[in-house]
Amino acid sequence: KNEVEQSPQNLTAQEGEFITINCSYSVGISALHWLQQHPGGGIVSLFMLSSGKKKHGRLIATINIQEKHSSLHITASHPRDSAVYICAALYGGATNKLIFGTGTLLAVQP
Amino acid sequence: EPEVTQTPSHQVTQMGQEVILRCVPISNHLYFYWYRQILGQKVEFLVSFYNNEISEKSEIFDDQFSVERPDGSNFTLKIRSTKLEDSAMYFCASRLTGVDGYTFGSGTRLTVV
């Protein structure tokens, strides 16, 4: 069964801290999405990656295909980073549907 | 930046009524999806649509659900006879190709009373 696990489920940080959210998946995937969901519910795609590392501003995403593991890092965290961060695995085949993790609720305090 | 647009943002309906959730995907995208998120739970796949037909559907997507792309721009999800358990946030998404990333709409919150 295709499963995506995230940790931690909840994370509270002080402004400026370095944050890491982890994601593991159970079987081979074609790529992995990191997504951000704010209160009110809209989903924004942050990264899609299938190998190595990607960086966008203060966000860095890495993936290790052999270990079936990905991490999302936030450097110099800010209260505006507070949101739910979700990893979602893209499984191959005709449709490339996403299997979602449960999300990590991040609260960055000033 | 191109967007996926969903309307309405919130819909309240009586149990047993039909609802149509509307989505306008990015214009040159070819792959279309509906996902849903029941409050407090993870996002779940409902259905994918490519080349004017359903390419995959989940167990959730039973005979009460249907999708349509009637005019080349809109992509709709219809629930024929809503149940209380259909209350959820419904997300539309589109992709240019099978190897590109997803773009999600902002969601429609459906409340069945």
C-alpha cells in the first residue's frame, strides 16, 4: 500500500530558528511535492523534486530516493511561515496521482 | 502567474441535493484532478481526467460522483445526491503534462446539512 508519513505532526519554533520537516514514503515514486496550506485551506505547491535538492529563497527541499525520505528545511524562520506543510508522493502510471501525508502544523512565534 | 480558479469558495447544501463544483484549470494544461479533504484529515485523491475521459478514480468516487469538461475550459465535479459525509474541502488541480508539477485551486468548502 502506498503510504506517506510525516514528522513531526506539530512544530513550534521561535523566529529565526532553522526548521526541518521530514517525510518518508513506502514504495518507489516518480517525484515528491512539498505543499503549503494556510488557514482557509488553499494549497500552494512549493517544490516538486525527484532527486537531489532544490532551493527557493529560505526554503530547501531534499530527497534521498534510496532511503525513500525527503526533508523540507526553512532557514531563518518567520511568523509568516506559519502554515501546514504537506508532502505528497507522486506515483507513476497513467494518472500520476498524489498520495498525501498528514501534514505538519508549523507555528513560528515572534 | 496562471491560476486554477474554483467557484464557489463555499457552498452549503441540503442532504440529498445535487451540487456542482466548478473549476477553471490553467488554459494549456492537459491533466485534471479532483481531491478532497475532510476537516482534520489528509487530502485524498478522487479522480483524474485526461483526453476527455476519466483515467483513474478512487473508491470514494462512486456512482454519485461525476466529472465533466463541457467546453474546453471548465472542469466540473457533480455530486448527485449529497450526504453529510460529503462535507469537505474539494480541490481542483491541473498539470501541463504527466511530468510537470501540480497547480491547485483554492478549494470549495462544501457543507452538507
